[in-house]
Amino acid sequence: MRSKKFLISAIGVPRRYPYGMNRTPSIVHILILIAFATTASLCTGGPLKARTSPTADVVESVWVSMRIKVPTPDAMGDAKGFGLVLIDPDRGSLGEDFAWDEPNAEHSIAIGFDVHNPEPNKEADENDRVMGWFDAQGNWYNRPQREVSVHADGRERINVLCDVEFRAGEWMDVMVQLRYILGGAHVMVLVDGQAVIDDDLWNVKPMQLHAMVGVEGEALEVEDLAIVHSTMLDEPMPGPVRVEVFAEEFLANAKRLKSDVGFTTVPDSVGRVIATMTLSEPEVGYDHWDKKGTIGLTVPGVGDEAGERFEVFRFITPFRRGWTWYMDVTDLLPLFTDQRQFDAHIGTYMKGWNVSFALDFYPGVPDRTPISVVNLWTGNADIGDPDKPVAEFYKAREIEVPEGTTHARVRATVTGHGMFPNSKNAGEFMPIWRTLTIKSEANEGDVLEGDFVTMSARDYLWKTDVYLNPCRPQGGTWKFDRSGWAPGSKVEPWIVDVQREFVFGDTVTIEYVLDEYLNEGRGETWAPHHWTDTVVVFYK
């Protein structure tokens, strides 16, 4: 793919023509900028501080820079934050409820910088209820109010606590890269030279754009907004082939939806598979509680053998609202062949949900091709019970290595459930360390033995960004740290890749070990457990 490059450095009405030519800007560009100035003035948000001229065409990648000055927390006043919006000049607009610290706008990708997320009220009312558990203020643990978020097409997708303290009363550099990839875009946000977001967005399309920045609060300052580098898209990105699995199907009473799905329309060469999962409101209304949810498929057995289920997508329902999530499931491509039966399950016994699920197959060539997916451990592992040792559930597995394998990774989807009177509030509210070890059988004639045939990884099963979940606020206890999950979120697997020097023999042995825990409240309530679906994926 050939690409054209140009440089724009402009604030306000553009002075530089595309490709760096010193010519008067076209009347079309001037009219576009006038339209955006009018739109910005109609929204209820704070003032638009600067904007650039539009790019010459649809971009493949773009770098945007600016400088920000944010007061220290004691001098913040009523400031809430600021935002950078990369918006399509032909189709995008700022709505009447637009705000720069939460920059949701159609046909745009935007970055929000939030300095206003106060601690909720923790006092009990006259009925001894702590209503702050349920309100819209999420910062229960009073963490620093310096958050950076990514918004796509009118909805927040990513939100993180910024590692860099930008509330310093000094000028700091901000750099944002937007680079379109197959099936979506990669976004990088650097503050003072340090990457604070480096992540993918799915189901977004390349666009022509220009940059706009504005503030919510007089104490915030922005200067030197510029598109410093951009690369034009020379050929359109390929669109996906969609396979619908469930479409607005009502699920309640802990039932399991079923759907027989064929994959005859899938391209011969697939570069990426994106799953889209939506929960929407049924006629009876949203369910009140956060419940475990899963989408899986069954691979038929051979002869008299039973079929084998593989989890494709895990989620936890929100409290009394709906949402849409996206996930890259390209690793599971070997499962999406022939005819498969899918199932959907939510453990709800109240109202229910409308469930939609689809797989988008993008033509292309993956970085490496998955050739086999093998289940390792599946089910509920009781923890803390000496009569049911967790090691008996997570027994070491020896797996045959497919011929031609050059790489492997383990995808461990694990969430903790159960609570008080289990000791340490296990497993929903108890963090715990876990260790994954991959060992390769040494090939005959190997001279060296060491880390290139055995490797281990450690992970802390604990999620501290629950209160930043884009699906917020919710009608329940949505804001507390949890064991690997959040209400109203998809569950991302813990992924462990073998290192580049790993040598494959005929088999690999995979071990999963939890640190010690003893439940001193055994038998008093539901046993704490880790809901587990773990696979190893081999590639060529």
C-alpha cells in the first residue's frame, strides 16, 4: 500500500494548504471551519480553544500535538477537564449536551482529560443505608482525579487513571497518535513523553478529520494545537463479512439460548475476527443485578464422543442498563468452521436481557495464523477448601504440539465469585496471585537447557479500574474493586505468550497455580470459586 504524506501546522483558520503548499485555503475548507465554529457555539460545553484545518483526505495515521497547563488540585476551582476531538469535517458535529471533559461526538475519535471525579458520600442515612454505594460518583477509594479516556463515535470506550501527574501548574506536552488497522484503530496517548494509553479500538472506520480542542473550566490552558504528521490512506480498508449469532433474543430465568451457525461465507484468508456483544432492554425492563454471562460454541465430537464447548466471550451484566462491547477473538479462528452450535447464558432469575452477538471476519493475513485451540481447564474451581484442593482442578496438562507450530499462547479467562462470610471476602472481593508455567519437552540433541524451554508468568487477579468502566453510572454497587471483573464489562483474558526463544518439542506441559488461601468461613455460604475457561492456542 502506497501512502502520501503531508504536514499541517495550523491553529484557527488554516494558513497552510495540504501538502505544505503556501496557497490560500479553499473555500470548502473555510466553510467547513465556519460550520464547526457555529456547531461548537451551540453546544452546552465550554469554549472551543483551537482547531486545525482538515486533512487532505482520509487518513491512515495521524499525530496530533498540543501543550496543556492544568492547575494543581488546590487551585483547580470549578475546572472539570479538557478534550481533543478528531472529527470528520463532513459528517461529525458536537451535540447540545457535548462536554469537552467527556467528548462524545458522532463520527469522531476523541481524548478526554478529566480532573473532576470526587469521592462519593460514604455516610449512612437514617435507615443505615450508604446511598453513596449506588450514586454516580465512582471514586470510592478517593484515587487521584486525573483520568484520560478515549471516545469513539459518541461513546466512551477506554478510561484510565493517568500515570503522569499532569495537574502540576506547569506546561506539559501531549501527543496523540491515531493509526487505523484492520477492523479498527490503534490509539496512543503520551503525556510528558510517557504513554498512558496504548490500546486498540474496534469497529471504527478511517475518516478525513481535523482536530479541535476545548476546555471545561477557566483555569485550564491549551496552546500549540497542531497536526504534526499524517499519512493518507491510499486504498480503502476491507470491510468485514458478518456472521449473526443472536439478534435481540430475550434471555431470562437462567435459560440457555441456542443458535446453529454456518461459516460458509467466511473469507478464505482472515486477518482479524471481531466479536460484538450487545445487551439491550426487553419489554419487561432491565434486570436489576450484575450477573455472569457467557457466549460459547460446541465443536461436535467424533463418533460417539461428546461435543466440546469453548467459551468465545465472557461478560458481566450491568446493573439496570444495557451496553455494547467489542473483542478481538482472532485467536479462536480455528473454531469458526463448518457448522457450530452457539449458546448464550446469563444467570438471571428476575427480568432478563435482549442478547445480540455477531462475529465480523475481516479479509487479510494475520501476523501469525492460529492453527489449533485446546481447552485446558473449564468450570468452577472452589478455592480455600482443603477437602477440595484447588490443585486438583488445575492439574498440569500435557498437550501435543501440532506439526508446524512456531508460536503458542495461553488465554486464561478467570473471574472470582462468592463473598462474606467467606474469609477475606473471597472470591469476588479478594485479590490473589497466580502463576502460569509453560514447559517444552526438550528435543533430542538439545545442547542448552534453561528459560528457552521453560517459562513462567505471574499475575495479580484483581481489578482496580472498575470505577472507570465506561458503562457508568449503574443502579447498583458498580464502583468497587473486584477479582478480575467489573459489572457492565466484558472480561479480557490473561494472555501469556511463549517467549521468542521458546523451543517446541512433541508436547508442552502447562501449569496454573494459585497462591495459598484458606477459607475459614467454609460452609456458611456459597463456596468462593474461580470461574475458569482457559485454552492454549498454537500458531504457524
